[in-house]
Amino acid sequence: MYHATPAMFNRVLNWLFPDRCAGCRQLTGDLFCAACRKRLRPFPPFPPPAGLDRAWVAFRYEGALVSAIHQLKYGRRRRVAHALGDLLAAAAGPLVADALIAVPLHRDRLRERGFNQAAELAGRLRQAGGPPLIEGLVRIRSTQRQARLAANARAANVAGAFAWNRPTPPPPHLILVDDVFTTGATLAACAAALRAAGAQSVGAIALARSLIDDSVVQ
């Protein structure tokens, strides 16, 4: 008897109901189409901000990528993270660390959105052969959205907002994963909590960052 595989079933569904690209919004059959991928520009190397041992960003926050990230976060198109996470994994290459940790959302924001976009991206990095993805870092208080604050107020907004909630310390060498890198204040606050719990080094990787003005991001 003939049995259709899940991959075959998905191909049929995509033929009947093609995906709309989250970048250009065209019915391309891809969550982030080849034309939008071709227009992505890499983000240049930059020194890590205070609080992080190293930091790396894949792409400039512009054009179709802005639309795709907004579709993921505010349009709640969770599957867009699969396409964007795979792009991040391909751009990053092999990652050297004991574990990946996604920047956590506060429980109220998580309930509102339904998922943590940073965790979705980190999961794709793990599937691509990256370090294990672990939990344990939590956001213990709600904060204002960083995009609504001036750059010099962002560090105070997230100071003390994170904690390690496991009885055993985190692994020594960690990489934080986020969707958008702004001033690095949120990532530095996460790193401080992890170091207080016993981590030795904490780096960060993100999908995108604005090259022009950090205040427009997130």
C-alpha cells in the first residue's frame, strides 16, 4: 500500500497553499524568498559592548528583513523563524561554546506573543549542528520596550531583570541568541546574571542590527 511521507504531504500543501514571503509579501512558496535573501547585506564586525566577551550579528536590519522580523514578532508568524534561523545558522557557521541560551521574554510578553522568537532562532542554530540549547535564564521582572527608550536609559531599564533559576550553575562558556541587537544593554544584563551564577564567558549572536541608528530597532 502506498503511504505519503510528511515531506510529500508538505509539498502538496505548499503547492495548493503557497507560503507568502514574510519579506516582500509575494506568494513565492517560501517564507523568505530567494529575491529577498539575495538583497541581505552582512553586518560588519564590531567590538563587543561592555558586559559581553564577544558579539556577532549576521545581517543589517533593513528592507525585507525588517518586514520579516515584524511578521515573526508582531504578526505571530512563528514559522518565519524557521527560514530566518536557517539563514542565521548558515551565516554564522560553526559556533564554539558549551551551550546556547535564548534571551528570555517575561511571562506576560510570552503569553501575549505565544512563543519566544529568540528561542525559535536558537533552536534552528541547534538543529544546524550548534551547541546544545539550554534553559534556566529567566526574566524576573517586566521591562519597558527598549525601542521606546533613549539609548542611555536602556541599561537601567534591564538592570537586574534577569536571573539564573536552576540549582546548578550554567555551563562555563555560553552564547546568547537574540533576533535584533540594539545597544547590547539587554544582552549585557543577561550576561551579568549568567556570570553571577557561575558562567566564565558569555558571547552573543543576533540576526540583525541597524547600521544607522540603534534607536529604530526592536
